[in-house]
Amino acid sequence: MSVKVAVAQMDPKLGQNAANLARILALFREATGEGARLVVFPECAVSGYGFATLEAGYAAAEAIPGPATEALATVCRETNAYAVVGLLERDGSANLYNSAALISPEGVVGVYRKAHLPLLGIDRFTTPGDSGFRVWETAIGRVGMVICYDLRFPEAARVLALAGADIIALPTNWPDGSQNAPQFVTRTRALENRVFLLACNRCGEESGFWFFGHSQISDPGGNVLAEAGDGEEICYAEIEPAQARQKRIVLRPDAFELDTVGDRRPDLYAALVKA
């Protein structure tokens, strides 16, 4: 089954949730109007990212389900499509999470809370995520989520691949200095796990940082199917999620075959789970 997917690169405005949500909905309608069944938005697309204090970030946070996810669920129902959107989440406690929500025509399917936190933006104040790395079965394939800095930790994407992910959605805020992420890391994670990786970066300037865009869709062979420039842009690709379930690559039968999932040696990896 072929599925059209999209990454919607945008320039969120810090603390302007209503305006950001309006832009997200407009881009979602544009992408689904072009046939996209899954649209991925940047990290903290609803709120912006570069908050200087926990209190400022908390004021821009929402519950999940909440106003942003409910508005997106409405347009998902209207278009029979899916969205992954980044937002700051509050859960009724003092904790603040950098989260991503997977939204379907039926509503919120899943929530991922960012596990690896850099010393940057609101992540200086958020609580490390406790949701683990989960995969959700949908009508368009099996979808997992990680956020930005998580990409630098190969274990995160590998756990999702082992859980059966066809598609890994990566909302991100890559600032200047992180250009090696789309140049090397995205396609490497896609290749080594044999998954489709949909990385959606933001663009524009915020809190003294320039975010360079270059959102990207990579296939299980590590090939870039689509890549944005440095401004607002929607990129599209036709993918076949079932390709991600073919982990063994047969270049010459019985002579040259590779399986970077099946050929693992977990018995030698004990050091990976030591603190």
C-alpha cells in the first residue's frame, strides 16, 4: 500500500499558541489537499521553543488532549488523515514535558515525551520523558515518535524498530550548528533500522538562535526522498510502509545478504544498559 506523507516546515512564534495553531491547521489542510495521509510538524510547533524560564514555558503548555490536539483531531476526521505535532505538555503536576502527539481521525492515538534533553531552550527546564519508545498501529502503518536530540542516541530509534515501527516521526528544532543531523544522522538511522524517517525541523529565528530548516524524508535504504530548504515549505513523498518490514537485504542470494536487525548480538551489548 502506497501512502503519501508530508513534513510541514514552519516558523512558530514564541508563546503565540493561537497563531501557531492557526498556521498548523492551514498547513495541514494544504498538505492533505495534496493527498498527504500523514503530516509531521516541528518540535514545539504549538508554543515555540526558546523560553527563558520554566514558568514561561509552563504558561504556554497544554494538556493532551487539549485545545491544540482537539482542533487537529477535527481536521483529521474531516480529511481522514494523521498528524504528528510537537507541543509543551502539562499533566496536572508541576512537571513540564516536551511532547509530540500522534493524532488520528479518532483523536489522540499516542503521546511521546522527549527522553533526552539538551542544554538548550525550554529543554533546560523540562522533565525527562517517562513514556518510553512506543509504536502505534494505524491505518497507514506502524508509527513511532522521537524528538530532536533523541536522534543522537541510536538506541531510541533501534527500540522503535524492534517494536515494529514502519515510520519514525521526528519533530525537531535544529539550530545553526546542528547541520550534521540532516546531512548524516537522519539517513543513517533510517538505513540501520530499515525504516522511513520523517524529520520536520522549524525555520526562522527565535531567542537568539537561527533554525535552518532542511526537513527531510528518508527511506529504509537511507535515501533522501524529499528535503526542504531554509524557509517555510511542505515536502512530500510516496512511501510503502511494508518496505520497512523487509529487514533482510539480499544483494546476492546466499552470497551477499545483510540484516542489521536480525544480525544483532544482544549478548555482547550489556554495557549499553549500564548507567
